[in-house]
Amino acid sequence: MLGQFDRPKKIITEQTVTSDKHSAAKAMRRDMSPVERVLWRRIRANQLNGLHFRRQQVIAGYIADFYCHEAGLAIEVDGDTHDDPARDALRDSVLESKRVHVLRFTNAQVLHETEAVLEAILSATR
């Protein structure tokens, strides 16, 4: 684990983010779903093993629900908007090509198996 003053920037560099995508990510941070709020309360402010997560991070033209630069990890909470497995698979492959591992959880997992979700996130960062 890196020390407090050794942490890299918590953003994906060398990418162009359109103003539309930036605005969309900003709006999504303001209007998080209730399920995203549940997870955010547990991972924000370096609460999860000192890892720093960002909300609604733009990566390769996609907006990841949560992102930890230090671990190269994107977390997706799959609610009603994730009803196209082929589209999600394409998105995951693009993110993986940028060396970002993607973890997906359903709304039900986040709400009813929160501790297991947190443990899965921790396991993915080791």
C-alpha cells in the first residue's frame, strides 16, 4: 500500500474527456441511485483498507460507477440500466484493455450482501 503522500493521482490520464461526458458524470455524482449511495457510504473517504475511490469516473469514454486508481479497479452496480449483457461485455473489454479490472454487483447484492460485496472488492485489490 502506498503512503499518504506517495499516492498517484486518482484519475485516468492520457484520455480526452468530452464536455458532454464530463457533465454527465458530474450529474450522475449528484443524482446517485439509492443503491449506489449504500455502497458509497462504505467505500468513501478511504474507509475500505485505505483505498481511495472516486464516483462516476470517466474511463475510455465510459463512466464507471466507482473507480480506484491505485488498484486499477472499476466497480459497477448493475441496476435497471444494465439490461444488455453484450453492451456490458464490450464495455468491460474496453476497460480491461486500459488495465482496469471491472467488478459487477447487482442491486440486490449491494443491498442484502453488503459485507460480501466489500470483501469481494478487497480481494480484487490484493
